[in-house]
Amino acid sequence: MTSPHTPTLDDLRRHAIARSLFTPTTLPRALARLGFVQADPIRAPARAQDLTLRHRVAGYQAGDLERRYPRLAVEEDFFVNYGFVGHEHHALMHPRTPRTVWNAARHQQAQAVLAFVRERGPVHPREVDAYFAHGKTTNWFGGSSNASTQLLDGMHYRGMLRVARRDSGVRVYAARDPFTEVPDPVQCQARMDALVDLAVAKYAPLPAASLGVLLSHLRAAAPQWTTDRGRALAHAKQRLGQARIDGVDWYWPAGENPLSARHKPHEGVRLLAPFDPIVWDRRRFEAFWGWAYRFEAYTPAPKRKLGYYALPLLWNDQVVGWGNLQVIEGRLVADLGYVAGRPRSRAFKQALDLELARMEAFLGL
């Protein structure tokens, strides 16, 4: 029997929205509060990181993160996915022991490139390719790419390089001081726990199965601690806030109260990025809203049901549909779909018009 102090699924849904859609603030404060922002190169109508930040940063415009990145306390790197993570947590993931072992020739190539970058300063991959002529290689999509690009990616992942800035979306690399500290076993466990806490704080509240999946994603962040995942998961379940609802265990950061009156119901319309923390966990999405959202950019066009880059459409505390947005001849064109028909209220129409106007301002139209 459910205790009167046990949250319901409706309570957790409101909690998830309220804790993520905080009052818009400055870009540095929003990044610090989010802890991590997932990145994606597709621009439809803007990159995922920009679509995520526009709800949480006052006056945010597409590209602000890229323009201001060199002055922000964040690093581009892998966490649970690739994106932007604060300096403090970035340092916890290094020195990173990659799962792919380089042979002696590859190490020699990397050292030569590192010496080149130290001498030249921040370099575009095109400069490295022109100087070393590493040739072509097969990428993970099965296509062909410059071998220099893959080498730079590997050096970045190993902490030999950092992303200094982007030029027209392309990463420009700089040498970084090596991570020399090797933590002892106790420190390793503390670091892993801190990374788990960061992930949970970003995506909570989470059902138990999703918590397990989230920890499995941390293998990209710190493969050297893969064997510690079992202990870290058990420890997380001991210290996190939790409740069992309809036979499912749910978890959220300790100290948070999903029943708090501070979590006011969300009002208005929001078009969310496919990787926005509100909709990132597809298992939770179906539990909260009763239908399956799918990211279909890499699905063959004839098999798509929602569209190439469908943005989940949040109305108050319900995701009622999705939108595919394009800029055509300087004008925003929105193709909207609905799970159970378009809401008929005048309030919805006004809120949708306001959201599309915000999107136009964000895009600089």
C-alpha cells in the first residue's frame, strides 16, 4: 500500500520538469547547474546543445555556447555521451585508460602530432592533415575520413589534447598539460561516486533500470573504472532518495523532495531537443507520457514515423506531440504532429505561438 508520503508517478513527472526547467539564468550558471550538456552536430533547426540551453539561459541565441566556449569553465569531452562538462568533473575522468590499445607506430604518430601542436598552438585538423599526410581511414559509419581526424579524436579522448574552440563547427585542438595524478583505490571510488551523482542530478528522477543504463554509459567517461560499476550502483541506491511506485523503484538526488510545493506545475509550450534531460531517458518518457518517442535522424526516410529531427512538444506537464522545424527563405516553418490530436484550447494556441516566436528570436530570424 502506498504511503501518503510516497510520491506518485504524477508527482515524479512534475518534479522532473520543475527541477530541469529552472528559471532562465546566465550561461555560466546554467552550465554549472546542468553539470553536463549533450552535444550533437545536426542542425535542425539548431544543434541539440543550443536547443537545450535556450530554455535555461536568458536571451540565449543559437551558437552562443560555441562563441563563448573559450571563456567558459567547461570542456568538450565524453561523459555519458559526448558534450560539455565542467572543469571539476572533467578532471575526475582523467587520466583515462582507453579501451582501444594503440600500437607503437600509433603512439609515435601521436607524439609527433603533439609536438607539432605544442609548437604551432591551436590547430585545425586540416593543418595536421596537410603537414603529416596520414591518408584516409574507415570511420565508424563505414565511410571514409581523414586518418588525422581519427588520431586527433583519440588524442583528445586520452587527454593529450583539448578542444580550444570551434571554427564553423570544427574542433580546433590545443595541447594540454598531462594528467599526472594517479588516484589510490579509495580516491577512485570517490571519483566514480561523484560522476554517478553528476549523472543522476542531470537526469533524475530515474527508474532503477535507467539508473543501471546510465552507469553503463559511464564506461565512455572512465573506462578504467568499469569493474567498479557494480559497487557504485549499489552505493548509489543506498544514498539516493527513492520510492517504489507500481512495483518500480525510482531514484533521485538525496535531499530533494518530489512532493515539495516548490515544484509548481509547468505552464506553457516547449519544443525540446531530442536529448533534453526531460526526454533523454526513453524508458522514463514512456512511463510519464504513455507513448514512444524515437530519434529518427539515422532511420531511413521511408521508415520514419515522427520525422528527421522531431522535437518533443511539451504542453504544461504533458508531451502531447512533436515538431519538425526548418528555416526556409529566412522563415521558420513548423510541421507539428500530435499523439491524440491537437489541443483545442485557446491557451494552447497562444502558448504555441509564443514558443514559435521564442524559437525565431533564438535563431535570429
